[in-house]
Amino acid sequence: MPEIARFYGIVISLLYREHNPPHFHAEYGEFKASFEIETLKVKGNLPKTAEKLVKQWAKPHKAELLKMWNERKVVKLPPLD
């Protein structure tokens, strides 16, 4: 799965060929979850701190994530500061 960002040990990836709704994946060690891009609804199992960091990162990047999903072109995004 193409990696689009990495920060604090969390790897963010997006595979636009997957099922709807548009979403991205986050991995932190052995923990994995997917996040709906528009709502940031979580499916999976991430520690609460990692989940909060992913949501903090994703909020300002929603438009870029949706563009990647819709245009089927993955690009790197900056990590969380």
C-alpha cells in the first residue's frame, strides 16, 4: 500500500482501488485502523493517542486526501509537526 506520510511511528497509506467510502489507513506497530476521509470515522484498533494524532494530521489534509482518492494519484504529504 503506498505510503503518503509517516510521523511518530505512525505510517499513513492510501489505496484508492479499495471499496468506498474514501478512506486511508494508519498503522502503528501491530495496530491498524482505517479512517473515512470526510468524517474521520475510525474502523480498527489504534491506541487513543495515535488515533488523536492521525485525526490531527488528517483534518488539514482532507481535500488533498480526497483528491488522491478521486484522481487515483498518490503523493507524499507532510508529517505532523
